[in-house]
Amino acid sequence: MKNIIGKSWRDSASLIVLTKRNSKLLSRAEDRGGVNYDILLQTRTRSASFANSVVFPGGVTESVDGSPRWLELLNSFGYTKKDFEVFHRPDSVITQIFQNNPIQRHLQLRITAIRETFEELGLLIGSRARKEDRTGLWAGVIEDIDVKYWQDRLQKDPGDWFTLCKEHQCYPDIWSLHYWSNWLTPINLPKRFNTAFFVAGIEEKPKCLESSSEVVNVEWQTPAEVLTSGKTLQPPQIYELNRLSHVKDIQDLIKFAKERSGHGVDLTYPVHVKVKDGILSLLPGDDLYPSSVDYNDNTINYIDQTILELRKSCQTLHRFEAGKEIRQFVIHNYKPEHHINMEDKSFQLVCEV
């Protein structure tokens, strides 16, 4: 792929928060996609980025998220340079968003994901435990703080995020976040984000959440519930919810996410192609995906065939299809490296894309 010197997007981070389902509801597991967990989701306001869409919490990274002060704070809880090295395997591909300094970028983007989740929803993924006292798969949650007070402060000055942690003697629980994927917004959209997605699991739902002014609804749902709800979803959410749904048990999912977290994965950049009866949004690995991509080129190529004709003529499919009668997410013969194999599927979209 072609590297672009002058980028036209902002780096951001998003957090996929999983939690155990209420045991009383597990008997309905078949109706809910067979999983035993819920995912934290929010609906954005009309004035926010991705207006009216159901998304995972997250937002733009700030320079303060990469401040050396965070290393000093984490060192004070017993963490050393070796503990940060688990974020990136030296033999793995360096995903686009982590280039130049992978370990530092992992640290910064994890802090961004936790900060934004707190700003938007009042959920603080954090810990007071020293390194030697940490055990288990679950992320820590700090609840004994004045959430609304600190949300207001952080929205005015993201630098107060560090102040919050110092005053409450805690730190962002970055080791409970597991790198999942990297998506770049297509150039045809008005705002572009290069987003690192992380997965974290909390053992219990927090007693209450405090949403920000950019959020109109907060809910916990299974992947199947939100995918069939008819609500507005963006392609990354459609894709990741489908991918998550292939692992039914929350502990198995977190263990998998933790194991694969140090591996790099290809940047997922949808490339749009016009066809006779609609438009294809091609993903890496598809037979029609270009061998070289200029992320700032807004040219949309045309292929004089229909959606179904192109589906039949290709061996490997990894795409969204949108036409008058077809709105689907299709995978065929595509096997990702170091990630969940969704096998062959054709998922009909009941939501807007």
C-alpha cells in the first residue's frame, strides 16, 4: 500500500467493553445469538460525529495521552519497561496506526480509549493494584469518584485526566485492553478517523453510567441484538459485531483477544467501487481490492457488471454490497491472519450503512 506523508484524518481509539450476561437471561441465549455476554453501546446525537449511529465508546487521541508522566505514574505501581513490551511482538507486522514507535503508540491509544470511555459514559477502566497483586482476566473499574465532576473537567481540559488518576491514586488499566483492529475512514466522508479498536472485559455491569451531551442512549446488548435492531450502524461496528459473535463465551473471547493482541493486523480501509446496480465497499483480501491504495485519493472506479455478476466471478469475497435490492456483508474464502475466521457468510443488513 502507498504511504501518505500528508494525512487527512485524526487518530482515535475505541473500546469494545464486554460483560457477563445476567444469569436469569441466559436461558434465552439462543434468541440472543448464543453468547453469554453483552457489549456496551451508545447512540450518538445528531450533532456528533457519526450522528444517530450506534457505536462503541471512543474518540480522538490527545497529546496528553502520550505524556511521559503516564510512565512515571505506572512505574510507581511497579510496572517496568518489560511490562510495556507485551503490547507489540517484535516479529509481528506493525499496523499503520502504531508505526514509528509501536510501544509508545499502544500506550497512548490505550489511554485515549479509557479516557474517552469515561468522558462519554462515566465508566472508568482503572486500577489501584500494584503489578504484583494483579490477577485474572477482568479489567478493573474505579467507581468511588464524582463522575459528573470529572467528566466536566476532562471535557474542558483532557490534561485533567492525569490529575484525576493522581488524586484518586489509580491508573488507567491499559493491560486489560487488548488490541483488536485498525480502521481508517474512507476519504468520501466529511470527517476521517484512523481508529484503533480494543477489547476489554469487566466482570459485572456498573451500577450506573453517566453519559455525556454527545450521547442520547446507552445500552448493553449482544451482537445479534444490535445487528438485527434496525438501528444505524457504521461498517466497523457491523463488521466487529459479526466477528465477535463467533465466540460464544466471554472468557474464551477475552483469552483470545489477549493472545492475539500483540500481533499486528492489516489496516482495514474500505475502497468503494461503483457497479451497474450499486456500489461495493471492498475490504483487504477481496479479489477486487487494489494492490496499492492511496488513502487520500477520492477516485471511485466503475466496473460494468452487477453486484451478483461480480460475486460469482470472484474467488475471494470480503466486501459490503449495496444496491436497490441487495444490502449485504459478504465473506467467502477469506481467512485473516491472527484473527477470528468468520468462514463463509452472507449477512443481510437491516440497518443503514
